[in-house]
Amino acid sequence: MKNSCPRLWGGIALVAVLVCAEVATVFAGEVAIAAASDLNFAFKEIVAVFEKQTGHTVKLSLGSSGNFFAQISNGAPFDLYFSADISYPKKLEEAGLVQPGSLYMYAVGRIVLFVPKGSPIDLASSGMNALRHPTVKKVAIANPKHAPYGRAAVAAMEHYKVYDAVKDKLVLGENISQTAQFIQTGGADIGIIALSLAVAPAMKDTGTHWEVPVEAYPRLEQGAVVLKAAKDVKTAHAFMDHIKSPEGSAVLKRYGFVLPEQARPQ
């Protein structure tokens, strides 16, 4: 009897561990997120923390807001949609494709001029006129047809009256991340990208940037929704709450986003 007690308690402990593991598995959720490419680096940090803290799994897809809007409108299986232009999730809301009351303006984006390291262009003194520099043969922007940052880039060039001079030099990225890659890999001499990419560790040491004044382009209000077709609504709302939390907000702020409390809709 004396020898059987340790085995008995050991067995009970093992059962308890297995039960706890099974319970954790039952409550662990999975959420599929469609997110604008300007969120690339910020969201990878946020997702890692969220998964570690909650045990949930996140499937993150990055791309252009307009393309995701078209896909979601046609039934693409996402739980959450984070757009670089709040008008897209608003249209989904009007179409009855989102969870009621879930629309949230999570940030306001900024655009910058970016040149690779070794460029002879002095952005600080040239500003938007850097696009006219004689060494500039190709200018990278996101495709304005479906990328909000591309539309902001065109608006800024028109504001500074340089668009006509450089329109034939434009190289269009499918999204803002691909646009940044064009500059990094030598596919373009200069480009207009998201501040959130320019300040990321993967980019900031590869070139320099100049912030385009906010009055030069329409405000990039970025919005998110929980989709009505979401398979895991509870986990989707949990992720949205994490974005709104001080921890999530701090990451967005570190990547140059203006937070909702600092940027009320006009």
C-alpha cells in the first residue's frame, strides 16, 4: 500500500495535466485577418504577443485594401478586415457584411518620401522636389486603383505640382510593401511609402525618409471590422480588443501611426 500511493497521486497529477491541456485546446481559437500592407511590421509584433498571451492562432494575410475589399465582398473567408482606408469597411457595413457595431477607426496613416542608402538626393532640403532630381529614373508608388497609400501619393504629387513631371516614371506596386521593396532592391530610385514601413527595423537602416506634410493629401483614416461571416466571432473580438488595448496601441504608435484619440474624424 505504501508503494502504491506515489503511483496513485502521480496518475492523478498526469490526468489533471491532460485535462487542463484539453481544456486549453478547446478554448483556443483561430482567426483569419485580412490586413493592409502598411501594417506589415506592426501587426507581426502584435500578432506574436496576442498568440502568446491568449493561446489563439492568427492567420494573417497582407495586401492592398482594395483587393481585400473585393475579395470579402465576394465571400472570402476572413474574420477581421483591417483597411488602410476606412471607406472600404464602411461600404461593407452598409452592405450588411459586418458584425453590427464593430467598425473601428484604429489609426491614421502617414506617407513619406524614401530613398535608398547611397542616394545623392538630400530629402531634407529638397522635399517633394526630390522627385525632379536628375538621377531619378523611376518613382515607386502603390497602385492608386486599389491602394489607399497610392492615392495619397498621387494627391501629394499633385499638391506640390510635380505629378505631370514624373507620371511617366511611375512604377506601381500591388501594395505598399511591394512598393517599398522596389526601392530597396533597386527597382526604383525613390518612392512614396507608408511611414510605418520606413521606420521599421527592416527598412530604416537601408535608406532615409522625409515625412510629407499632412495637408498635402487626404487624411488616411484606417478602419477595421469584424466580418459577419466570421467563423470565430469571439476570438475576432478578442483580437480587436487587443488592438484597442494600451499594449496594442503602443505598437501602432511606435510605427508612426496616429491613434484614434489623437485623430478624431473631421
